[in-house]
Amino acid sequence: MWNKDFISRRDLLKGSALGFGNLAFLSLLAEQGLANQGKPENLNPLAPRPPQFPAKAKRVIFIFLHGGPSQVDTFDHKPLLTRDHGKPFTGEMPRIVSSPTGNLLKSPWEFKHYGKSGIEVSDLFPHVGSCVDDLCFINSMYGSNSRHGGALLELHTGSDTFVRPSMGSWVTYGLGTENQNLPGFLTICPTLSHGGVNNWSSAFLPAYTQGTPIGNASIEAGNAKIPFIQNSETSSEAQKLEIEMLKQLSKDQLAHLGPDPALEGRISSFELAFRMQLAAPELQEITGETKATRDLYGLDDPKTKNFAHQCLLARRFSEKGVRFVQVTHSYKWDQHGELRKDHASNAAEVDKPIAGLLKDLKARGMLKDTLVIISGEFGRTPVSQGDDGRDHNPHGFTTILAGGGVKAGIKYGATDDYGFFSVQDKVHIHDLHATMLHLLGIDHTKLTYFHSGRNYRLTDVHGEIVKGIIA
């Protein structure tokens, strides 16, 4: 205690130092929009938060092609691969290729120039080809892991070895969401394998950033629903009274005991689930869509119906303010054999729905501030596996971006003459994450969360913004 009549120099320095330190700490919290979190009067962690600087994108739609589409058969034309078909590959062979490989294998499909940009796309994707002037093809992507489990975690969370928060959770943590009646992060028919829920979990981030699944990969999209939001036993009025009572009890406990993230997360989830009972079913009901829209996505074609439903839901939820929506084509692209048959079948399922989503977003004026990401977890080798297959290849593959402030109608970076290694303007998955956050108005080095003694971020200690693709 200080003497009222006398303050020693030591006490003065001690008191003032702590005071100024506290002011600095509060300033840092305010910059991150976290100063009021945990206070009893503020139990709405999903409230929208402003970006750190002017953003080009407001939301993200992530289209995940699970299994690893072949870049040399889709969006990365390699004439020398056709010329040298059947010859041995004489270059450096990666150590982490999973099994013995054969000779160079040309693509079974022809490539054609599309649009004013003249970008080449294979015959597998004529509908996506019609959209090339709105697309940015990153042909120089690379990752660190050749196994599905590690590669999925790396693409989704930034780490191929540890359980970390997913990119959808980081985006929700940083920006909240624009619709308080819906989650900030939805994943439609997510994969059950190769990490499963860890690919869309919040890990150590607050519970409200967790991805909310709509069905899973084993359920047809038309039958997939957000779980646990219908209550046939208790009226809305009674539920509202229950929520208000729980909220008041929680506020009293927080006022006496201080911040409790677990308690705050529970009451927030209860309140959101109550509000979702009206908002979510309406958005999942697509019978009111016009015939033109159904035709655009391919909803009435048995081949495209399932993925078309996912893509249409992505547009509907994004239109209503959900910050991050993921759709998954799972798990079909892993062609160690039967490349011709299965890649053709897979592309036929997704080509029209993806193009339909892009065209629909553009027609509604949403593409300009919606970042669309289309990617597998890795690519495939230009050499054969068996007579008609390709092995995993994380060293060079293609990711497509659209809207949200990226340059349109361009190819960025390149792989080598055969499509094995990224060699020009290389883009690591960390760089993709850093660029995504930048387009959303977030400095990836400053979006951090303190856990287990240190600050974590989506890009860990890596990541460079790919300035060459930003409009």
C-alpha cells in the first residue's frame, strides 16, 4: 500500500510502469477486436468485425476436390509430355513418391484455348473452360506431404503433422460473420477420411469458430441437413425462455468468476442453434429456384445433381452472409489406376456445377467480393503408375482462384516441362493462406491466438503474399 503523504521513487516507477503497460496491452487487444470478449455483456463472438485494412473479399467459397486431380490432365498443358510419351523420366525423382513408377505418360485428353485470354484447358472441363477470363490459374502450387492425410491437413489447416485450426475457423475468428442467425463457417458434405473432422475443426480456437457440417461425404447433398436445429418437443416460446435463463445465469457466473471461454462458447452455441431453426431450413430448401438456375448448375442431371446441390447451397449461404463455405467432392480423384475412366467421370460430375456457381455469382454481382478457391490436396505425377494411373505429386499442381480481388484471365507460375516440379513463381500452401487472408483484409502475421505458451497463426512462421495475382 502507498503512503498517502509520501510515494517512494520505487513505488512511483512500479505503479506507473504497470499502468502504462496495461494501457499498451488494452490497445493491442482493441486492435484485434478482442478487448470486450469474455465480458458478460458481450456474448456474441460471431458479431462482424472490421478487417485490419480495406478488404477486396468479404467471404470465401472453398471447393475441395479430394484425392488429388492430375494437373497435367486438367489445367497445366505439357506438349513435351505428349512428345516424350513412353520414354523414361531422366530428371530428379522425388524421394517421397509412394511407389515405383513407370515412364512418362501423356494426357489422354486434348487441350483447347478458351476465352479472350486464350488459356488452355483440357477436354475434361469445357464448362470451366468457358469461365477462364474470370479465373486465375496458379500452376506453381506445391506442398510438403505426399500422403492424403498429411496433405489434407496442410491444405486445410497449414500443418501436416499437428491438429491445428482450419482456415475457415481462422477466418471466422478474425472477421466474425455477417448473419447472426447462421454459423460463420459451414462445410457441406465434408470428407470422413484422411483427417476427417480435423480438416474443419477449430482445434484450440474458440468453439464458435468450429465448422458446422451439413451432412457428410456418405450422404447425398439433397438429404444433408444441419444437425440438431429442429426441436419438435419444445415450443419456440419455451425455448426462448430457457435460453434467456441460461444467458442470465452465465452472465452472473462470468461477472463473479471472470472470463470462461468454454462457458461463453456453450451459451453462444445455444443461442445460435435457437436462431438457426428459422433461418437454416429456409436456405436449404431449393425448390423455389428457377429452371434457369437449375439448368445452370445441372441440378436435374443425375450425373451432376449431387455436386450441383452443394454448389447451389454454397451460393445461397454465402449470399446470406456466411463468411466461409466449403464444398467437397469426396473421395474420388485418387487415380493410381483407371485414370481415363475415373478422371473423366469425376470431371463430368463437377465441371458444370463449378462453372454454374461462378456464373451465378458473377450475375448476382457477388463474384467481385467472393473469393472462390478450387483445389485438391496435391497433383499427380507425369509418369505412369501401372498402365493407366498416376501417383501422388505435391511438388507441382494447380489451384484455381476467382473473384475476391484476384487478377482474372491469367496463369501464374509454372511447373517444369513435364509438370513434375513447381519451378517458376513457386506458391506454397502457406503462401496461398497468407494471400487469402490478405484479400480478406487481414495481415496473416497479426491474426494470432495465444495457446500453450506461444502465439499461433494459420501460416505458422511462414507465408508470403502472392502479389502477382492481386488485382
